[in-house]
Amino acid sequence: MNHRVIPIFTLNTVIFPGGKLSLRIFEDRYKRMLKYCASKDSIFGINLIRQGYEVGIPAVPYDVGTIVNFSDHSFSGSEEEIFLEVVAKERFRILKILNDQPYLVAEIADYSDCTKEITYNQKIENDFRTQVLEFIKNIVSINGGWIKDPKLPEDFNEFVWYVSSFLQIPNKTKLAILETSNVYQRAELVLDQIKNQQLEIQKILKNYRSQKSN
């Protein structure tokens, strides 16, 4: 198990591997954190807040988070704010919080899928892709568009993370997806959310078609 120490940025959001996020840094402690990260490997962890707030006293994070990397940042005109674009990499679990900085620093361990316990299942993967494709087409249709063959990730694990990233669901649900260590169980959680949203989409489309025919 690979242990290391990284700064932790607690937020009211969950970011999945492969996802992107825009951040606005304005607190002095996080400016210091960013300066430290830039002098090292330009990474830090993002964890959902379990208790507390984004601003002020450091919040208590949930254990499982995502390492993010940044390559560039820009300042506001007054240089009181820093605008940052980050890309999410692998997941991690906090082992211990180290309170020796104005921002949270933690000892972490890798948090990867239990691949030895996962048996390849082509049917599940095909069913998942079929339902997601229908979902995407319905979303595009609601917005007045049409799409035949959207470009989607070939790797199934990347595909599930990709779909998870654009779902409009509560943070606690996102955290449950992030914490799942089996890609097929994760896909099942994602499909449950898609099915719920599909019901709402079908209602909208039905009303739209009814109004159009009148």
C-alpha cells in the first residue's frame, strides 16, 4: 500500500477520476497551499466536507477523496483571487490528518478497485452502454438537438467515471459512487440514478410531444 502526505482541499463537491473542476482560491491558507503545491508536484486532494464549511476553520472531510493535478493558474486584477483549473486523477483514503499547517495535510493511501474480485462481464458493459446512450440522446432531445453516435470512452472504467461526472445528483450519492471499489457495482449505482432521471425525462418529452400535436 502506497502511503504519502498531501494537502487536502475540503469542498462541498465530489470530483471523479478524469473529471475537471474550476476553483476560485481567495483564502490566504489555500493560497499558501497552492504555492506549496506548485513548488512540489502540483497535486492536492479534494474531499467532500463531512462537517463544517468551505470558508473559515478547516472542515472535517470524508475519508475517500480524489487527487487532482493543475498545470496553470491565473490571478484576478487585484491578485486577491487565484483561478485554477484542476484535473482529477486517482482516488485515495485519508489515514491520518496532520495538523501542522494552516490548511489540512493528511497521510493518505491509494484507494483502487479490488480488481482480483472482479470478473469480466461483457453483458453488463453492453447493457450499461446501451442505457447511457439512450439517456444522452434523450437529454440532447430535450434541449432541441439530435445526436447519432456521441464519442464516449472505450475503457469501461473510464466510461463509468465519465457518466458519473455529468449526472446531476446529490453529493452523498456521488460519494457512494466514489467509494465503490467494484466497477460493476459502481455502474449499477450510476444506472439507478439514470433510471430515476429517465422517468423525469420521459415525462418532459411526453408533455412536449402532446403540446406539439395540439
